[in-house]
Amino acid sequence: MQRKLIALITTAAGATALAFALSGADTIPDDGGRVIAGGESPIDQVIRERSLSPDEAYAALKTFVPPGRYDDLVMVTSGGHRGTVLLIGIPSMRILKEIPVYGPDSWEGWGQGDTASKEILENGSFAPGLPTLTWGDLHHPQISMTNGKYDGEWIAVSDKAAGRVGIVSMRDMKTKSIFKVPNANSDHHAVWSDNSDWIVQNSFFPDAVGQPKNYADLADYKDKFRGVASFLRFDRKAGKIDVTQSFQIELPPYFQDMSILGRGPSDGLYFMNSLNTEMATGGTLDKKPPMEVGASAREMDYLHVVNWKKAEQLVNAGKAKVINGIRVLPMSVAAAEGVIYFVPESKSPHGVDLAPGGEYVMVSGKLDPHVSVYSVQKIKDAIAANNVEGKDGYGFPILKYEACLEAHVPTGLGPLHTVYDNSGNAYTSHFLDSTVVKFTMGPPYNPPEKAWKVVDKVAVHYNIGHLQAPASNTKKPIGKYLVALNKWSVDRYPPLGPLHPQNLQLIDISGPKMKLLADMPINGEPHNSQIMPVELLQAWNIYPEVGWDAAKMKRSDSATQEGKERIERKGNTVIVHGTVKRSHYTPDIVRVKEGDKVVFSWTNVETARDATHGFGLHGYNVNLSIDPGATEEAEITAVRPGVYPYYCTEFCSALHMEMTGWLLVEPKKK
Amino acid sequence: MNAETSTPRGYDPIASLALAVVASIALALAWLLPWWTMEARAPQYGQRTLVVEVSPVKVGGDIFEVDTLGHYVGIRPMGELASFERILAPFGLVAAVLGVLAAPFLRRRWLRALAILPAVVMPIFFVFDLRYWMDRATNERDPDASMNLTVTAIDTKILGDYEIAQFKVTAKLGGGIFVGGIAGLLAVGMLFATPLPLRRRRPANAGAAAAIAGVFFLVPGSAEAAELQVGPEDLLHDALVWAQPGDVIRVRGVHHERVVVPRSVRIYGEPGAVLDGGKEGTVMRILAPDVVVQDLTIRNSGANYNQEDAGVRIEAAPGVVLRRVRIEDTLFGLFALQADRCVLEDSTVIGLDLPVERRGDGVRLWASAGCRLLRNHVERSRDVIIWYSADTVVEANVVRNSRYGLHYMYSDRNRFHHNVFEDNQVGAAIMYSRDLELTENAFSFSSGPSAVGLLLKDADDVFIRRNRFVGNATGLFLDNAPQARDGRLEIQGNWIARNDVGLALQPNVRRARLWENAFVGNRGQVEVQGTGSAEGNEWAVEGRGNYWSDAIVYDPDGDGVSSLPARQESTYEIMAERHPVLGFYADTPAAEAIDLAARWFPIFQPRPRLVDPHPLVKAPTDAWSVTTAHPAERGGLLGLGALLLATGASTYWSSRRAIG
């Protein structure tokens, strides 16, 4: 003990001397490289005052974007059941914009009284007779691609709550159409083909597809419930889905989930996970196991390998039947013609992700602490050799698991999704471990001796869902950063009430070790996202022509030129052809009679960047955002007499407060 | 969905026995009935028809008249034909009946074939013999007869009409041969039916009755618990098919079969009893409640994940007990689905020799409440899984060389005592559960990419006492536990030593109480994941904190509790996390010196991770201690011993030779 003490003191003395020698006050450089004798540099002072650790100081420098400068990358992320898409700058982790798709947003005048968005939302109704939906569960936004690389033109989004596909134009960052996919009551995921001529999605909840009145009891689940995979033809010019060119494939009621389209060696294939091959339906009050218990009883579920090009040929050859207005290839045909093969996958899988070149499909079973890597070549060989171990109850052949498996990477508990960088690494999120794990891929990304090895792990906070890396799902991933989209924030922010924001975390992946850089609180429930270089943002700052109809993407027929403002009456309909300009409405007085239908058509005649005006009309639940060059319409029925001011809701100029007008509704004479 | 691989072969003991009984009744009936009849008409007899009835045992009817008539033309008297056969016939019948009754109990098919031979052969032999004698009787006529028939050869028929002189004869097969033939066919069926167990020992008082005939067992449920013997030559399958609820089946020898246990029986293995699945499918499927299997080796399942090939699979059957079984070389060991109150005790489970991720689970309890895993040894498996299974007791088990020693979710009120989790990737992962006790377990030598001794996530009311966490990558990992407002997590009296990281916490861990634990020589004693601190937890309870091997203590009043708070804020640790190479110096004077220097001259402020206000001067002595010497260490000791012995011996030998 004594000896140890002496050793300690001696060594301490030595180390102290060394520390003195190395950390002499006159050798600390300040930020400008100058030496401040006898003092501390301002940077050191900041570090000390804010009590930053070395890693934190590094992270601060790494993520700071000086005023006026742009981020390097833009993340297009989902707002979850807010029904929105968000654009977030990386590395600053600042929200750049939020785009409403499925629900109203009064700032953007979306679904808030304007006729164009009203029509788009109504077109996206679930079914005739049901109310117009004003929310959606937007899980996966996807940036359109040309030759397998982002082109920054369109964003397609899914809706898990209603089986819809929304299309957002990246020219003006506004929603152009919402398509209700027939026979699919849910849509967890929708993916583009490499040239964005197809949007492919599959239903999550099985439905009574093709049954009379779309009804069947759960007692007939195996016989009457079906899923569908939808291959939707995208008309780039119209920004719409062409249902006449689209088709579906009928599927067993296995809860098909995440999916991915192949490319390169896997071109023409579509891969889908399934999570309920047990065909459990719940029934807790009937003493049946709850859904999640029943659906996780088996060891394996099935990865669906779909030869969708073959399916398209069969459909075009007339093998499909039309159900609810779309051609559907029956399961019997799909099974007989070898359109779908199953490959066993670890139970309750979540992510299915494609290596950038299309050589490997990576599946994570939420309850299996591995990423299962399937080789596309092996799957093809197994299909060619008919290396099957049996058929499922619907006649689909099941390929032998071992015959298709390339590797099992032991990554950790609760693996979900996998993304890729530009140097042959894959990154998997782990919900249960709250980690991101980095591992090497096999050939051609790395030599075989370096393949499929876990090389790094970083803790995230907490319960990560998706993660995303720049251009990860394209042919050419970019690397550099990674964003963890964590479901829980727990203690990351000061008390904000019981509903907590979610927590996005930026991670530096440019070096061999991942480094956590920043936290970002976010409202809503971001699920998936995509990250593209900021240069791909080619949105208009003002509309190309004054009087632009954003829904039709051309000059509006009802656009009003300056000086031609007027109020027209046709019977009980009053049409206001008006303009807005800093800082007045023309007209600023509108007189109508009780019971009249009133149409306001406002054209923002300004062409100055950011000179947006609002039209907030008291009492009638209307607020428009009239962007520079845009023509916006709102229609009301003047049901109640009175005085209703309107004013500009978007602060526009020094005399913004004065930008007002009056709607006078004269009582009916009795 | 689940592809069946081991459907039981020919089933139902009743069928087999029914065959025997019906066949023997048929044979008895055949004894009484005529087998062949010959009706003869002649003008001189007017309306009267002479009838001769022939059976194996007698020739009856109007035999006198016929013989008299025949006599005139030299036909031998029928009553005297085949007398030898007729003497033999009763023996043949008895043999046939006995053979048929014995057949269901015979294991070997050739034995059964032999047993049924009389029943099958008799009708055939009868027909040919009859034909032979009839032919001889009519054609080897007495040349000295009163009359000579004009024809030289008479074509007698066994079936059909013919004429002899003015007689019109109609020959028909009688009921007897039909019944006898049916008995024969039934007997043939027995060749393919499931044989019954040979020895069915009744309890003493019922033994005699049981010995009489298998007929007794036809009445289901009437029998008291019986004992069935399955010898090396028998099929366990047959006994299972035959046994009634409550019966005991004693198994001897090696059985190459896969079985289904459809009823609540007890299967006891004699020493050396083995059930070998032949590397296909699931070896034993238990579908009935309260089945007991003990002293049996179950081995060689298939390796198909999609079919979940297992040693033992229990489906929707409560109260199953597996005792002293050895499940080896199976993909899954015990796969229990909705098997409430299942017991696995004093058993061994050893998985297939595959890479760990390709193995199945040693034990999987799924939606099975109230189970007990006691004193088992699980090795070379993937995981031991307990999901959706409340009220489980896991006691004195050893899980080694596996992935997750315990993978445990959505299961409340469970007890884990005295288990050893060694050399796994993760000792135990416990999630989404509440009301758990972990006492005196050892979580040791967990290594691998995400290696942890014990991972606790989203759990409440967890009491972790007197466990050992030794030599793991991370000893104990806490994430969001406790989580509920009133949730508790108490970690007391544990020995956390020589791990890379002793205790790792997510910064969301608050309100945990940790005291009287010994943190001894961990490379990092406590590590917070990401930024944050562990200060929101109680590091001392009632004035007693933890023992920190790296703390400077001062105890002037000699109460064993230091007056100096212990801070975990080591700059060295921060540096070691960033530069793992420094870990080499852990617990050396150099590390302490680096720490000291850094504290005196901070460039970056060390941030306190936690403050233990009342650190203990000595490691608590009541910490549970078991020998958890690493196998490699034991191996090393063994090697050393052997080396010393060898050296000693060789020295002795060489010295002897030198002298010699």
C-alpha cells in the first residue's frame, strides 16, 4: 500500500511537471492564432463558461451555419399524423419549411377556404359518403428520381391512415394531388421507380377486397381478406397518377409492410415484408391473444419477392380483373405464373432496404438482433433452381432460407432500418438498444474478408425509428451525415407538458467513429425522410407568371390584372376580381346581400421575392396565402348579415396594419 | 400455415383392436356356418332337393342320401372324404382365432403375418382342398360299382350348375366361407394397422382381468392408470397412440422416431432412453395438458426455421413438466406456445453446432404464464426467450455460450434467482415488464458487439440484489427504468467488477436507487450514454452509498462510511472513452496520475456524472459470492496442473534413469 502510494505520488509529480510543461499559459493559441500572454483565449473562455466538453465544442463548430449561409443538405422528412412534409437544413438542423398535404394549414392557406385545396382534399376522400379527410398519417416522403438519382422535381408521400398517395411539386412546394388507392385502406410506404414513372406501394391492413359491399367478417379472414400491392403509373407532366395505366396484385392477408423496388441486378423485382403470416386478428375481449402476441408467434414471416414486370405483362395480357376501377391480378394467377416467391425472414420484420447497387436486400426482424442480408443473385438462383421448401396456404412457393441468405450481421436489439454511405458501410437503427450500428457491406463494396462486420456503434436518445443518410436510397449515396429520427425525447428538453416533442439527432459519419453532433426537437411524428444536396432545391421564388394557378400550374383563367379589378354579380353570385399589392386590397369594400354566394379571386400582382399577402376574412373561416404572382380563390355563402373586416395576415410592409378591407353583408329585406 | 412434418402414422388403437375382435368373432361364426353347399335334384326325388353342407369340421345335410346315390355309380361317400383335414380343422380354427387376437400386440410385421396366416390361409385352402376331393370323389370312381356312368370325366364345380347323370347339381359357397374370408381380410388389415403395446401392466388387483384379452381396453377411460413398456424394438409412437390419460409409459433404448403426445400421459425414460428425430422436424410435440416427460434424451431435430423445428414443442397445453430431460442437437430446444404452468427442471439443452445466429432458442416461452425454469443447463443456443409470460420463476439455471442468456419482454411478476449467465453476447435483456426480482445471479463475461451483462429497459418495480456482474463489456445497462410515476428500481448489494464499463445509463434514468453495491476496478465505473448525468438517481440510501474502488475515502468515525463524497467525474474516463488505448492503464498509478493532473489543470471542465454522498470504505461483505471462474481460467488451471505434474513426473523419471 505504501509502495503504491509512493508510486502514485512520484508518477503524479512527474505527470504534473509534464502537464506544466505542455500547458504553459503562454502556449495556448487563441482563435486567430495569436498568443495572449498570461490569459485565456475567447474560445476557451466560451468553452469554459458554457462548460462544454471537447466533443461538444467540436459538434458546435461542425454544425454551425453562419447567418446568411446555406446548409449543405436538405432533409425532406415526414410530419407523421400532422399530414405534412418538412424541409430541414443539415447540418444546422433548422426547419426550413413545412408543407401541408393531408390537413389544413392556415399559414399556407391550405384547406382553409381556398377552392383549389378544397377540391384536392375532396378528391382524396376515403370513400363516397364519408367525410372529407383533413388528416393523414404521412410516413414516407420520397424525392423523385431520374436514372436512380434524385432530380428534385416531385415528392410522393404515403398515407398509412387511408391508403393514399400525395404528390407535392418541388417547384413551389405545394401539394398537387391526392390519389386514393382503390382496394388499399392503408399505405405505410410508397416508393418511386428509378425514373419515377411508377409509384409502388402496398396495403398494410388487409381488407375485404372485392367482397360485396366491401364487407366480410373477421371469422372469414383467411378466405375473404386480402392485401394488394399497387403499381401506380405516374404522369410527370400532370403531377398525377394515371389509374388506367396502373394495376394491383392481390396478396394473402399477411400485413404487407415496408417495401423496396430493385435496381441493377434486382431490376424488375419488388420486395415486401410481411408481419402477420400467423393471420392473427386479435380479439382480446374474446380471450384471444392480443394482436401483437398472435402476430409474433411464429419464428418467421415472409419476404415477398415480386416479379412485377412479369405481373405487368400478365395484366396487359388480360389476366387481371377490374375491382373498384383498377386492374387486379388475382393471387391464383400470380402463384401459377411464378410472379411471387416467398423467402422466410425473421418474424415481425420492419425495414427492407436495398444496397445502393441493388445487389443485397437487408431485412431487420424487430425481435431478432441481426440484420439479415439476402443476396439478390442467390434469390434468383433459388428461383431458377426451384429450390423451395414448400408452399404457403395460398399456393405461393417458399424459397429455402439458407439458399437466399448472404449474411447475418449481429447488430443489436430491435433493428429497424438500414441506410448507406458512399464508402461501403451500412447503418442500422435499433429501437430497443437506442443505438445506430455501422457495419461493412460485402462485395462489391468491400473485399470478402472485410464484409459484414460491425465496426461502430453510437447511442441515440431515445427509441430510434428511422434513420437517414444523404441519397441513401439512390445509386450514389453521399455519406457525411446521418440523422436519427428518435421517437421519444424523454429528458432532452425542459418541461413542455405531457406531450413530448420527438428528437432528431444529427450524427457525423465522415470518420471511422460516429459522433453525435446535435439534438433537434420536432413536433409531429417524423417517420422516414430523404436527404438531398441543397443544390437540388430548384424551387421558384416567385411564380413564373402573374396570375398563376398553383393547382393547375399555369396562368389562371380568373387572374386579374392591375387596373381591371371589379365586382361582378350573376344572380345571387358575387365575384370579386381583385388584386393585392403592398399595402392594399383592390377592392377594399365588398357589398353583398344576405344569402349571396361570394367568390373572392385575389391575384398578387407583385413579383418581388417574399412579398406574400394574406387574406384573413373574419367570421367565415377563410385565410388565404397569396404568394407573389399567385391567384387564389375563396368561396363563401354570406349566411349572416353584418360587418366582416378582412386584412392581410402576412406582415408585408411598413403599412401592413393598414392593409385591410370590408365585407358588408346587408340584411335581407323582409 | 405451419407445415406439418411429423403427422402420426396409422392411428387409433380402437381400430386395431376392433379388427382383431371382429375377425375372431367372424372365425367363431364360421365354425358354425356351412362353407359350401351342394344342392342336387333328380326326378326320382320329386320336389325334394338334396342338400349337402360342407364346413371345415363336418359334412352335413342329406349326406346319407347323396352317398347312397353316389355309391351306385361308384362315387366315394362324401362323409369319408378329407377326414384328415377335418381332424386338423378345429386346430386350424383355434390357431386362426388366437393368431388374430395376438396380432395387434405383435411389434414386428412378419410376426403379425405369421399370426394371421391360419385365418388367411384357411378359406383358400378349404376351396382348393374341396375342389381336390370332389374331383377325386367323382372321377376316381369305384370300377366295381353297380352302374357305370357313360361319361368318363365329370367336371365337378365348386361354384355353379352341372349335371351328374340325371342329377342337376347347384354348387354354392356357404356363409361360412364368406365370414371366414372376411376374417382373413381383416387379418390382412392388421398387418398394416398400428400394433398395440405388448406389455400393459395393470395395477396388481386388475392384472388378472387385463391379462385375459385386449377387449377389456376397448372401453375408454374405464381403466385406471396403467403402465406401458416400450422396449428398444417397440415404437414409442404406438404406446402414445394407445395410452390413456394418466398412464405411464416407460421407455427403454434408442428410438428413431418423432412423436406427438395427444393425451395426458407420463413418459419415463429408463437409463439410456433416447428419442432421436433423425434431423427432421420436431422430435416431440405435446398437445395435451399435464404431460410429464422425464429422464429422456431428445435429440436431432431438423434445422428448418420456417417450420420451427424443435426438440420439444408444447402447444396450448398447460401444466406440462419436463424433468431431467436432455435435449441436444435440436434447432429450438423447448418451444412452448400457450403452455401455462410449464415446468422445465434439472434438464440440459444443447443446441445445434451452428453459428450463433443460425441456432434456434434453447428455451422459448411464448404466452405461457406461471412457468418454472429450475436448475437447467442451456448451452450453445441462440436465446432463452420469455415473452408475454407472467409469473415465471427462473432459478438456478446456467446459460452459456449463447446469444441472449435471457430475452425477456412483456412479462410481469417474474423471479430470477441464482442463475448463471456466462459467455453469452447478452446475459439478460429485460424489457417492457414490471415487478421483477433478480437476486444472486451471475452475469459474467458477456462479449460481442452489443454485449451487456444485464440490459434493463422500460421496466418498473425491479429489484436487483446481490448479483455479480463480472468481466462483461458492460456490466449493467439501464434505459428508461424506472419509467412509471410510481415505478421503482432498486439496485443493492451487487458486485460489479472488472467490466469495461460497470454501469451504463441512458440519461433518461431517474429515481433509481443504488446502494451497497461494489464498483470494483471497472475500466469505466459509470458511463452515461451521450451527454447528461446520472445525478437524478439516489446513490445512497439511509446513509449508505456504494463502494468505489477508485474513490478516496476518509472515515474518521470508523463507521465504514466515508465522510468524503465520492464523485464520478473522472477526466481520465472521458479521455479513455475517446482513446480506448488508455484503458490499458486503468487502475494503474499512471491513470490516477493523469486524472490528478487533469483535475489540477483542467482545460475542459470535468462534469460530475454522479455524487455518492456516503461511499463505503470497504466492499460490502455480504455480497453474494459464487465461484464464477471463467472456464478458460479453469482450463488454464487444469493445464498448469497437468504441466506441473508432467514436469514433476518426467524429472522423476529422468532422474531415475540417470541413476539407473
